[in-house]
Amino acid sequence: MIKIPLKAEQSRQEWIKNAEKIISYIGNGDIFQANLTMRWWAEKPKNFDELSAYYLLRDTSPSPFGAYFKSPHCSLLSASVERFISLSSTGTIETRPIKGTTPLGQNPKEKDKNKEILLKNEKKLAENLIITDLMRNDIGKVITLG
């Protein structure tokens, strides 16, 4: 097995500083939530088989959504539990974030009950509105309205 040294986009101290900033923003009421992430990258070793590495990633980190993307400038191997954006052959764009604040329900009666709970809970409703706005914004970055 080839070991590839990964390089972090930011130092541990930078990441902690950013986390503290986010905590401050939440405490001040400027934001409700944030997703602090960090990119890792590596130089591609000689004779490296990207597709085999992608299959290994999928085997060791099974997830419903993954991607292998290769361009002349870089390659991306990804495994995720969340669908960011998909595009069908007919032009339909879809996003399915994993954020959820209330279960859907197993039958129509449960669904109606859970809907009422969601509509009456100010915090849960605000969270869903934020996610809807984020999805709309993300889709707006990759489409052109005709």
C-alpha cells in the first residue's frame, strides 16, 4: 500500500482560532450554525492509480454519495453521506442535505403530526429555513436562469 503524506490547508492553531470565532458569532446571535471544515491535499505519487484509490476509499468509507473527478489540473476523490448537488440528464437539479430536525413519519398521520410539531417549534422552523436558503444559494451558484 502506498502511503501519501497529506497536507492540511490550515494549522491546528488557525482551525482553533476559526472555531472560537464561530462560537463568538453564535454567542452574539450573528449566526445560528456553521460547518467548519478543512481541506487536505497531497501531491500525486508517480505511478499512482487514482481509480484504484477511489475504489479503496469507497470500500473503506462506504457512503451513498461519492465522486471521482479527473481534470488536467487536479483530481478529486470524494466519499460523502450527503448529496450536495446532482444534475439529471433532463436538467433537473437536486440537493439533499442530511440536516433534519424532525422525522418524516412512517404514515400520513405521523407525517401530519410531525409537520405540526415543526411548524410550532420556532427553533426547528428557523433551522429548516436556514438550510432551505443555503440550498437555494448553492444551486444558484451552478445554474443560469433562462
